[in-house]
Amino acid sequence: MALVIEAVSDVEKKVFEYVSSNDINGLKTLFAQNKIRPDIFDEHGMTPLQHAAYKGNKEIAQMLLDHGADVGSGRHEHGYTALHFAALSGNGELCQILLAAGAKSHATNSLGRTPSQMAAFVGNHHCVAVINNFIPKSDVDYYTVPQGLEKEPKLPPVLAAPLHKFIMQVNVHPIRVALNLQPTLITQMPTVKKVLELMSAKEMRRNMETNEVMSFKLHYLAFVIGEVQRCRHPEKSTDPVELFAKKILRTGRGEEYLERFIRDCVREFPYRECAIFRQMVTSLARGSESPPALSVIRTAINGQRAFADNDTPSCSTCGEEKASKKCSKCKKVQYCDRECQRLQWFAHKKECERPITTQMKLLISVAVV
Ligand SMILES: [Zn+2]
Ligand SMILES: [Zn+2]
């Protein structure tokens, strides 16, 4: 085993000490008083950034990146990158920070595992979802500049930031996707849809780094926008997002509609040779044994069990995890916020009842007598 021996000065030793003890203030003072290279190595070939990632400390990781730390640096003997360590730490926001700084999501360690696979291996499903849904901002910015003979870019530059955020959203419930189009993307749905379709095709054309999961996700987002567009009335000024949400939330028929349009979306994915397409088709072809189409695409995009092991109830309207607001009347359903409750009220009011207290029961029995 070849150990990497580096001459580490006393100040540099202190850097590792402070990172290991999560002492951000000590670290700040140290960096303020000394000229320190952030990309130094300890006896295991690990950088301070890798140690911060191992600790799951996003504040320290961000500070080191601000001081110029290279997210890809490191000589770990088993080929772990900072993102591998972050994925193991379970801190999704930290994974996001490293990815935004240019961490490679497909880098493999000496066991041939990517950061997302390591996260899945130890059950950090949120990290799997964050890594799988990440896309560099430059991939969106590309469309804001005219290409070749174009006079106008395909995407107005003001839409680049909201579109980037829209793509990386982990929750793929169609109502959440539609709600996330507000307030800006909704104004230019045909343009946004077209760019998403181009991006989906591009993901499949990267020779060595084909990302079929992202390609399908982009196709799916474009497809949902198509459905929202169909809810737009040429004369009436009704909100197409609201109409679309209500179509899905209708008791009975809503579920049928949701199932049908997601199946159509899978069927229309043009890349039928890829593993993700076959995996979804196999799950959907089991007749009455098939899981709901929405959960099939969730698994395909966010990984196995990504949403199955939460004990906090999700939003009744948009499926967002950790919905903290309850219907104040019946306390039986949960929502993210007022908007989600308002959207579902037309259907929920039919089954919403105040729970019957003992006192009320007594009153009822008295009335009956
Ligand atoms: Zn919600
Ligand atoms: Zn209720």
C-alpha cells in the first residue's frame, strides 16, 4: 500500500484539526492570519474539503470552496472523492454545494461505485435523489446564447435561473411540477418545453457520459408542461395550473387520468434501447400487479425506496415530503401550505368532517332520545 507522504507544516496540521473538530471559527482565523493553500493532503491523501465532506459539514465545505479549494482534488487510496464522502455523510445540501462547485457525479472509487451508488448502499436516499437530479447551470445557459445561424437564443436569459431550479426539483409529482412553473416559466411554456426536449436529447448524445435518468426526467418535465398547456383556455383567463391540478385531484376519475398520462409519457420516450425505459416498461406491464405509474417513474428518477421509508406524511395535493400543515377541521390530511390545501378543497370538502368528541356524542344521543 503506497501511502502519500507530504510535508505538512504546523499551520496545515491545524487546518485538519479544525476541520475534524468542526471548528469553523478557528479555521476562519487561521485562514485570515496565514497564507494557506486549501488543497493540501494528510497522511491518507485526503484534503481538508474531503474531511469536511466526511463530517457532513456544509459550512466548512463552503468556506474551503470560497478559499479556492478544488472539489476534485484528493489522493485517497481508494479513490473516494469529496462527493463520495458527502454522499456517505447523508447531507444532501452538502452534495448540492459540491455538485454546484463542479464535483463529477459519475466518478467511481476503487470499488467501481459512484457517489450516488454509495449513498444508496448506506440508505442515504435524499443524497441519491439530490445527485441524480443535479444538472450544471451551464447546461441551461447554453440555450441563452444564439447558436450557429440563430439570431435569437432558444431561451430568454431571464428564464435560465428559474429553469435550472425547476429541473433540479426532486419531487416529480405532476402537481408540484406544475406549481413550480410559477411565477416566470408559466409565461413561456412552449419555449420552456422545447428547450427541455432539446436537453433530453442531448443527455443521450454524450458519448461516454450518457445520463439516461436525466434524459427521461427532462422528457417527463416537458410532457407535464404539455398537459398544463392543454388546460389553458384561449378565451378564459382561468389559471391552467389550477385546472391541471383539479383534473388530477378529482375523486376517482383524477387517478385514472394521472395513470394514463404518465403511461403515455413513458410510451413517448424516444430512447427505447436504454435500461431506464425497459425497467419502467417491465414494472408497468404487470397488469393489476403493477404499481401506480407515478411511483414507477419516481423510482426510476430518484432511486429505489427514495420515498418509501418516510414516516412523516406527505402532502395530499403535491406529494411533497414532510408536509407540516394539517386540515384544521378533520386533522386527517396534511399539506405543505395554504396553496396546496386550497387546490384540494373542492374534493376534500366532501369527506372532511370535524372529529366527533364525547361531548358531541352525548348531545347527539340526547337529541335522538
Ligand atoms: Zn403540497
Ligand atoms: Zn379535512
